[in-house]
Amino acid sequence: PFQVKIASSGQVIDIAADQSITDALAAAGVDIPVSCEQGVCGTCLTNVLEGVPDHRDLYLTDEEREANDQMLPCCSRAKSSMLVLDL
Ligand code: FES
């Protein structure tokens, strides 16, 4: 489990082990547009301001993954205890 903080509101949302970031955020009233929900389409691409994503998508290039400044929250998770997303 880890937490996601919404940069614009300061809202902190717990992400359970069996829950995607986009599902947890939607349940908390923060909607990120999704389409494939499998990390292939890029629809949910979101900028990361702090924290280290655990990239599990098939969309970003290796260079983009290493930059750690964007992620696909429909399927990716976190290596750090918190991610701050530019939402
Ligand atoms: Fe397709 Fe996230 S919804 S990559």
C-alpha cells in the first residue's frame, strides 16, 4: 500500500494493494480519464511531481520511465511510500 497526494488540493488518498491508482482516486472523487486500463493506450498519462513510480505500463519508453516525471496510473504503482501527482 502507498499514498497518492493530489498536488492542487493537498488531498491524500490511500491506494490498497488490490486497487489501481485510478480506481482509488475515482472513489475519492478525483477522475483521471482512462481507456484501456492496461497501460497501453496512454490516455491516463499523468505528471509526477514527487516520488518514484513503479512503472508497469507498456507505453513509456525506457528513458521516460527513468525520468520518473510521468506515469500511467491505470496500472503502475509506487516504489516510494507516496507519489505526488500533478492533478
Ligand atoms: Fe490506457 Fe492507462 S488507460 S494506459
